[in-house]
Amino acid sequence: MRFVDEFRDADTARALATRIAALCEPGRRYAFMEVCGGHTHTIYKHGLEDHLPESIRLVHGPGCPVCVLPMGRVDDAVAIAEQPDVIMTAFGDMMRVPGGRGSFFDAKAAGADIRMVYSPLDALKIARNTPDKHVVFMAIGFETTAPSTAMTVLRAAREGIENFSVFCNHVTIIPAIKAILDSPDLRLDGFLGPGHVSTVIGCRPYEFIARRHGQPLVVAGFEPLDILQAVHQLMRQRREGRCEVENQYSRVVPWQGNRRALEVIGEVMELRPWFEWRGLGFISQSAMQVRDAYAAFDAERRFAVPGVRVADPKACQCGEVLKGVLEPWECKVFGTACTPETPIGTCMVSSEGACAAYYNFGRFSRSRVRAGSAGPTPLADPVVLR
Amino acid sequence: MSAPQGNAPARAGWAEEAVATHAGAEHLRTEEQVLERVERARRRRPRVREERITLAHGAGGKATRTLVEAVFVDAFRNPVLEQLEDGAAVSVGGARLAFTTDSFVVSPLFFPGGDIGDLAVNGTVNDLAMCGARPLHLSVGVILEEGFPVADLQRIAASMARAAAAAGVEIVTGDTKVVRRGQADGCFLTTAGIGVRERDVTLGAATVRPGDAVLVSGPIGDHGVTVMLARGELDIEADVVSDTAPMHGLAAALLDAAGDGARVLRDATRGGVATILNEIAGAAGVGVVVDEAAVPVREEVLGASELLGIDPLYVACEGRLVAVVDAARAAAALAALRAHPLGAGAALIGHVADDPPGLVLLRTAFGGTRIVDLLVGDPLPRIC
Ligand code: SF4
């Protein structure tokens, strides 16, 4: 894991942290939103916030594809899975997302054939091997995962596989960022741009954020040093009074994006007029559906999908939390009706959602870690075998 | 932004119900009050909310614990069971015994480094060893699916015999049932075992105290990653084999070296090292602070885990123990582990602190800190 370690070095992190701290103006507070769930994961997994000064806050945005899926779509998917001779396939992190009538795990326990896969190609393989069943792939995710769904549909078409379709829930990142930017009570100082999505769409589409909304954006990679580096770039822009789109992740992300991937998506999918986002409501042109030419591979057309809409309970304040306007504990149902065991809102669904993280770890505040009350690890024996 | 269609949205019954149930709760103004309420809710007796068993109930995490406490501990309530250790420490006519049972439903049945047979013998031997006992006699219950190849069964039995011989135990009784095709997955095994506790030492998570050292007997996650890869759902190959092994010798060496400084031994099976440490932190009301850089993980396991999107801390081992010992005995205990063939990769991975009670903290190699919580169910691979 040499390649990885070089992006996780604690000394480099400390040096970078000092430089970030030096850029803070006294008395000023900063809030940066990481749009991507992958970033949230890295931040949490490596304890990255310990390297940031108190005055910098990272706000977890709407970029977790399973968390933004509205309950109604989960119910629709369960309805498809419950039809006779259907095998529903989904990524692992989809399994526990609750709909209005429970999650995939619940449906599976009640008898539906739902299987975990690592890629849509695995689902296609199941279709090939079980010709007497119809295999549906629960397609979720941003522009990151859409190309592989599209490729799989093309492949199924080429091979003439008739017992395969996708339930398309792919969403696009830009309209979601727009919806957040349009919120009147937004208080942010910049964005960490999603690395994987940008490998597909490039950096161009973010330019309006800098130009029209006066917010800097730095596209960042997924190693912890990538993120620290990107925070440093954001702070430098703020310090120098600039608002630009910068690319910290240029080792992977081309400024123009990946034309081929975009073409494949465009071949198979088109924008929907509307799509509902959990916590953010309906956003126009924010998701994709399968084109007419590939209707045979569209689960929505092959099955009588009920088109369930489940309203988020009125008390739910996820929108405000997602936008960084409210702290999780300020939500009216936090910790009472809404807990990680019974998540009502999107931010409680995955363990990295802002509310779930706060519920589990809020009682152990960062300041206590910083004060060092937990003490250093006294290593009696420094020999480390790795 | 207005909704595009006219039809009125449904309401999620369970969510509305939950909101209504708590409608009377006053809205608290300060963060401390809210956190206090969360704390109180956490301490309440566990309740199983699901109407049906899901796979999460068998994964060893929060869901398993809730199920065990709410259904079994509640029904069987007695002081021995309530310890929730790997095995039960009982006394019969002055003889100090250890007694335990375990079921095995692994898929595939044969994997690099072992099969369900040696896994079932070693698993029960290890549960006894973790009680500080010398394993003596085992029983085995076999559930077979109609159509299961007899040759495979012979192979499994041979492997059990070998494992029993290696562990110095005898399989002295058993039972066989056959169920219709589709009612089991090939072959399920249940083993139970008794052993004798010859040492005058009280082991248990409740004896752990701040300042103690936390040891692990070798690289973690080998078994779980091997089995995940052997399922062939992924096109990843890695040079890793299961670590399944009987650990009674290793445990004895450790107990000899640590003497009365030994606090608790645990077999880091389902749920991995993270789950064990959480159980210890919870039972003893202490914090456990782990140094990420000190946790031994093979490069192959680390690489496969990155690709699978899972954390090796939660991956099962079948031949690794976690030990908490008095810090003054830590060096001796570590040396004893390393001198044993099964413990060559042993390491001191952290220590016990008085704060924060009930939590496991990880000091990351990156220089940060995070909390290592119990998972709800299986570690689910992430896509984003
Ligand atoms: S507590 Fe629940 S409903 Fe409230 S903001 Fe958080 S996730 Fe949403």
C-alpha cells in the first residue's frame, strides 16, 4: 500500500495544518461544505478534523447517494422486488436505507430475492446465469456510477439479454449544489468539490459557483492529505480575496472531464424533468432516466411501478442540517423520534450522516480529545509489525 | 420549489408514529440537555423493533447484541449467562469447568486455509481457551441438506478429526439431522465443549481497569477476507488464507506470563477486534484507546479491504485473541505471545483509559482521533 501511505502521512498533515491555521483571520469563522459522501467518509475515518483549527467547520453536504434517495423510491424498488420471479440486486450500502415500508433487508427477510452486488456487471452475470428470472439492478449514485450502469445496459443490449433491467435512480450533482446555493439562509465560505464525479464531468460545470455565487470551490481527492490540501487552497483563496474553481485532484481529474463516459451516459440516459431528493425536495432536471431506445432495459417501464411518494415527516429538518443552517441537535425530532435505529431523516441514515455521527459521537466532544484527557498511548513496545 | 405531480404523497406510517409518540417531548434548548436525553435513551433496556429476523441479527454487531439481550438473556436470566463472555465459567462439585457452544454456517464450506470442520472444532476450543480453561470434550451436531455429497461430509469429518487431535480434545458425542433440499445450505455444524479451569485466575471484561494494556496475537482480518474472496463474487485475488487455529496453547502461554495481571481474553471472531473492544469497554465502563499504526494487518488484507470498502477492524479472525493485561505485565505477556508459533505477529495495540467510558477511540495513523463504534449489522461495502 505504498501508493496510499504517501497520502496519509501524519507529519505532512501537521505541517499543512500549521499553514492552514496561519491563514485564519482572528475572530473569523469558516464553514466549508464537502459535497461528496466519499469525502465525509475520509474525514471521519482518519479523524481529519483534529488537524483543523476550531474556527474551521466542515459541513457535510448532500453527496451521499443512498441518503438522498426519497422513501418513495425505496418503496417502488421493494414493490418490484416483490413481484414473482424477480431478483433485485443492489450495492451493499443500499440494503439498510429505510423506505416508507422498511428497507431492502426487511423485504428480503419477508421473502423477496434481493442480492448484494459490487457492480452492475455482477447483476448482468446473475441475469445470464438465471434465464428463468428477471434481474433488476437498483441503480443509484451520481455521475460517478452512472457510466457503469450505462455500459451495462449497452452490454445487455449487445448480448441480447432480455431478462435484465435497471431501476434508474441516478442523480446529478450540479442541480443539488444549485439548490443549496439558492437557499436564502446559506452560510458557507466555499466548497470541496467531489473528486470521483469530477473525473466524469470535469471542473467546468462548477464555474458558475465561483462566478455567480462568489464561492470558491476546490475539487479534491479522497485521501486525507488531499482534503487538507484542498482546505488549504480554499483558505488561501479566501485570504487573497479570490473566488475560483481549482483542481487539487489533477492527478486523476481532467479539467474537461471524461468525454467518453459522458457520451455513454448520454447514449443510454436522459434528464428527468423532476426528481425528489430526500431532505431537499423536488429539484428540476436533477436526475436521469433510461431513454426510449433502451426502454426494454428500464424497470420502470417493464413493471407496474406504483410511483409511491412518501412525504418526509413535517418535523424533519434535514434540509436545514444539510445546508449547514441548523446543528443536528437543534432539529425538533433529534434523539427522540429520529435515531440511528429508526432514522426519519436522511442525515440519520448512514453512519456518516451529520445527525447519525452527532448522535453517536456528539457526547464525546472534540475538545475533550484535543485537551488530551484520553491520554497518549503509552507504547511499552515500539516494535510494530505490519 | 413546488412538487410536479398532483397526487398527494403518502405518509410513512412508522415515521409518523415515531414522531407522534414523541410529540410530547419538550424541545430542549441547549446542546447538553439534548445529549443527556440521548444518553438516557441509550441506557434503556434494548428492545427488538423488527418484526422479523434480518441478516443483521446474525452479524455480531448492535443488532445481534440487542437480540441476545432482549430475547435470550431476558428469557434465561442467570448470573453466569449475564456475563456474556465467550463461554460460561461454572463449578460442579468443586470442579471449576468452562462450558460453551457455537454454530457454524460458513459459505463456502471449503476455503483457503481451512473448512467448516476445523473451524467448528477450533471455534469451540478457542471459546474454552478464552475462559482460561483446558479444553477436554466436544460434541457436534450436524444438519445436512438433502443431496449433500457424502464425499464432502467425509472430508469435513476428517478435517474435524485432525483439528481435534491437534487441540488434544475428543469429540465424544453428536447428532445428525437431514433437512429437505433448500432448507439448509449444504452443511451446518454446531459444536459444544467442556474444559477445566485449572488456573486460579478470574478472567472477565468486568475486571478491566484504566491503565491496562491491550494486546492482539497477530495480524487481523485474515479469515474474514479469505472467506469473502473465496465466495468468488469479486474478481479479486489475494494471497491470504484463513487463520483458523486452536489457541489453547497460546492462551496458556499468555496466562503463564501475565499471572494475576491477566484481565480478559477474547476470541476476535464475528465482528472482529472492533466489536470485542466495544464489548470490553461497555462491560467495564472504561475507554479503550487504540493506536492505528500499531494494529497488525497484512498488506493483502488491507488492500482487499480498501477495495471491498470495509474496515479490517470489523473483519472476523478465527485464530486471533485480544487480551487485556495489567500494564506491568504487558511486556512479558507480549514476549510470551511472540514466542508461540501462533503469536509471532502479536502486538501491543493500545491501552485502557478511564475516559470516555464505554467507547473505543482510535488514534489514526494520520494523526487524528475517531470513535470505533459497534456496527448495526455486517460491514456493508460502500460505493460512494
Ligand atoms: S434529526 Fe433526523 S429529521 Fe432531524 S435533521 Fe437529523 S436526520 Fe433529519
